[in-house]
Amino acid sequence: MPESTAVVKFNTNIIDAKDRSNIDLSRFEVDDYTPPGNYLLDILIDDRLLPERYLVTYLAVDEGKSTKLCLTPDLVNLFGLSTEVRESMTLWNNDKCVAIDEKKEIKIQYDKEKQSLIISIPQAWLAYNDPNWVPPSQWGNGVAGTLLDYNLFGYHYSPNMGGSTTNFSSYGTTGANMGPWRIRADYQYINTETAGEHYRNFDWSQVYAFRAIPSIGAKFVGGQTYLNSSIFDSFRFLGTSLSSDERMLPPTLRGYAPQVMGIAHTNARVVLSQNGRVLYQTNVAPGPFVIQDISEAVQGNIDVRVEEEDGRVTVFQVNAASVPFLTRKGAVRYKAALGRPMLGNSASNPTFFSGEFSWGAFNHVSLYGGLMTTSQDYTSAALGIGQNLYDFGALSIDITHSRAQLPNEEQQNGESYRVNYSKRFEQTDSQISFAGYRFSKKNFMSMSQYLDWLNGNTALQYDKQAYTVAANQYLAWPDITMYLSVTRRTYWNAASSNNYSLSMSKIFDIGTFKGISATISANKVNNQYANENQMFFSLSVPIGIGQQASYDAQRGRNTGYTQNISFQQPESEKYLAYQRGWR
């Protein structure tokens, strides 16, 4: 705050007033004088405007000869100062004001014309900031209200021979916001009629309440929810959880989310689910598809179901195991949960506790681990290390030991080993992720398998090996983008499951035709439900404003060969298509 200096002395003798001797102009003899009072001002912190106007006060000091700015502790907390700087500031005026002017490096200017308070603070004194992120100190609870989120899907298929199929489904979330609390209920609905048979079902998949705890960067959840874990399998439970929430971090510091690749033979619906709960659902056009907007909070195996409009269904799994995570030096990330597993819509035994952590032990090394234990006879513990390999990427290795005493069975003890690797090649504009290689001994049992056994499902598939490799490469000279995904799971007592996807796409111009798109893809699915090889080629040519001509060809071992030629003109809602195919 600029110091007050005497710049001029007013002569009251020139004032034509009988009581001029009672007029005090001394307060105007100081530079940039602000009369005492309350002011509703815009506040700029290093050119960043706070989200609303705030009431600030100028108090009279020095026997009324000058004034001093009073900023309340609550207001200063919105400035985004680092904890060390904020705690070093003293209070005055009976602890109602922060003595921010004691920090000479902080400059304050009151722009009377624009009614704004301009504050300059050294960048090193500020907590981490990001232009696309609002720090917790500036958060608000929002307004109270209710919400209804819904997604509607429907189709009707009527072949030349055989019965028709009509399907309608919906999923979404309803809830209410009250202060810092968020109450939510996720629902699913399906209505299907095939050949005179009618199936209808409505289900509440989870009902829960949660709130953010900004002071510790954590999220508290209570009710019916799913275990959020980077180490252990997810399952539905009734209880509470507390976990550090990366969504409170700036976007550049958040974690990894997987992508799902596949091929649709017709207009199809792709449903991603986990433990029976729909995570994401969308409609895709014929050809290869890539789904990337999966929440980074999703961990574990994701079931992918591709429902073609002609009734064909393809099912496979992708793994959402995180790439190696490193925690900043000295920081700790954690997750803890306590409750009872859900069986249908009721809580069942046993009571369980789950906890895990990641600690930035050194600058480029993190230690992490976890514990899962029940009130009965199951315990598993994990310990691992993550290492930043600099130019060679990042690597993490962990081991999990399980002990399970099954009813009328011998105690089972086993280990599971996991390796994660990720590397970005900036020079070649490519990325490779060896995300989640795991080898499990025959007697290793996860918590989900233990619960299945207790609930009567003794025909379990015991995992042996599982891995996911994903890579993408952009080739500048031919201007082609390539995607590769390989997922393989083997079992001690069941057939293996494999999924391979390769896709190449290019956008180019020929003469007056701009934005021509060509894609070629290959996909192989091999599991106990299907053994399918698929090839796909598509060419799309814009031929006018809003007009597009397309050709695609598909061939599959079990689906035969089909060709499609189509012309689309959205403005007049005209669509012409010709299809030919044979097996």
C-alpha cells in the first residue's frame, strides 16, 4: 500500500462561508486519500479477477488524518496464498483485519474510477494456480436445488424374416444439493419386446451422499456405492469412504483414464459397465469407434457390450488399471472405506475395511500399498514402488498377498504380481502404455471372488495372467494416425480371453473435395463366448454443404461380407443407402 505523503495545503480563507473555521480539509492534504467507509469492489489478484464483488473497509487511523485498508481473514483466504505466507500474516483491529500491508512485497492499489482493488502478490507466495482451475480457497457450496440427469436410447428392428425387436432404455442420476452435501441416486431402466416376449426392469444401482473436504483435499461418501481402489477389485457396498480426490487438483495434475476401441458392423449401441452398473452408453455409426471420455475415477475391469441394430451382440473387457502413478515428494494420497458388501439391494456379511496410500518418498520415487480385511476370514495386503525413469518412462511394481479361509475348505494363500509401464515419445509423437500386467498364483483370491464364493458361486475363474498394451502413433509424412490395443487374460481353470484392435485413419483433400476421411481397421475377439475376426474399410467424401457420400465394407469370420453405399443431406433430412452382403 503506498505511503501517505503531504502534497498540498489548502487555504480555507478563500472559502466564502461563515463557518469556514469549522471546515477541516487536512484529510485531503495526503496523496490518494480514501475517506473512511465500506466499499463494494472488484478485486484483482495479479490480473486475475475474483468471481464476485466484495465489501472492503477503510478505517480511520492517525487521529483521523488518514485511513487504512481492512481486509478480513475470510477475504484474504480467497487470494490463493500459500499456507506458509498466509500463516505468517498478523491481525489487527481486534483480529478483524489482516495486516497485509506489513508484507512490502505485496502492492495494493485502489482504482477509484473503476471501483476495483488491484493487488500484486509475488508468484512464489501463491499456492499452485492454473488458468483452468479454481483453487479450493475460492470454492463455494453453490445454490440448493434438485437435479435429474437422464439418457434415453431406443430402437426398432424389423427383418424381412423373423420377429421384430423393440428396445427402450434409460439411465442417469437424480438428487439434491444442500449446502456442501450432494445427495445422489443412480438409476437404470430397460424395456425390451422380442417376438411377443416382454421384459421390463427398473433398478436403483446406488444411493449415496457425498461432500468435498477442501482442507484435506478429500471426498467423503456415505451410502450405497462402489469401492474406489487402485489396488483391489471394485465391488458394491453399504458404508462410508474417505479418499484424496484428484479432481480437486488442476487438470494437468490429474490421473489416467483408459480408452475403448472396437468395430461396429451397423448403427450400434455401446454400453460400458462395471459390476452391473452402467458407466457410459452411446450410439456409434458403423465402423471403428474409440471412446475416451471415461471418468478417471474408474478402476479395474470394464465390461464392453456392443449391441448391433440387427440383434448381434459382441462382449469383451478392457482394463482400466492406472499407468504408473507417482506422488510428489512429501505428499500422500490415500483411500479408506468401511462397510458391508451389497448382495442385491441388501447389505450382507462380512464387514470389511479397505485402506491404501501412495507416498512421495523421494523426488522421483513413490511407495504405495494397501490392506483389505474382513471381520471373518479374508485378508489381502499389497506393497509396491513407483519410479520415474526419466527418458525411459515410468514404472511401478507391486505384490499382493491374499489369505482366505473358505467354508469347509482348506485355507488358501497366494500372491499376485503386477507391473505397469508408460512412455511418451515426444520426438515421434507416439505413446505406449503397458498398463497392468498381472500374474496371479493359483491360490490367489481377490475380495470379489471371496464374496462370490460366500454367496454360493463356487465355479470361479481363477486369474493367471492379464495385460493391456495400448499405443498410438502419428505419422506426419503420410498424415496418418494409428491406434493399437491388445488385451489378454488367461485363467488357471478356463479358456483365455483375447482382444486385438488396429486402426489407421487419414483425412486428406483431392482437388475440390476437402476433408475426405479414410479408415481401415482390424479387430480380433477370442473368448469363451466368441471367436471373431473382423476387417473394416470406410471412405467418406463431403460433396457439398452438409452433404456427404460414404462407402464402407466389412468382413467377419462369422458375420460374412457386407458393403454399404450411402448419401446424406442433413438439411432436408434425406438419407439414401444401399447395402449388399453375403456370408
